Amino acid sequence: MKQGRPFRIKLYTRAVVAVMLITTWCLAALTGFLLWLAPTGPRSGQMPLLFEMTKSEWGDIHFWLSVAAIVVTIFHIFVDWRALRGVIRYMISVHRSPDILK
């Protein structure tokens, strides 16, 4: 069996979480945009919009996609906590002007 690169679980996890983060937020934004374009008024939630689904069904999908996006975001912060802390420290220390202290 050919020996390839070693499998690094932490790097793989960060990559999967990043793809999930982009995907869930894009889908939540897409369904939100669809709901924004949907007609308003009485009985507007009963007309099929796209893929024979009503406005209220799209609202349910948007809600659950948003919940999933928030959960993935929290997991992303948990996984990349050290990197986030390092970036914040860098931004505070490098971009600090001496005039701020006066």
C-alpha cells in the first residue's frame, strides 16, 4: 500500500466545518431572499412559490437552516478558538496607535 501524506484530523475537521459554515449560511441567505421576494398579503402563504412549496413551508425550511447555521457557527468558534484569540491579540497589538494612550 502506498504511503501518502499523514491524515491530520484537526486540519480535516477545520476544513469540513468551514465548508459546512459556508454552505449553511448560503442556503439560509438564499431561502431568506426567496421569502423576501415572495408576495405578501392575505392568503399569500397558500400559493406555491418554488418547487410546489408554499411560503410558510419555505419559512420553516429557512428557520431550520438558520438554526443549523448558528450551530455550525458555534462549533466553528469552538474549533478555531485559538486562531480567533491569536487574530484578536494581533489586531489589538499591531494596530494600536501611541496617540490612543494619551
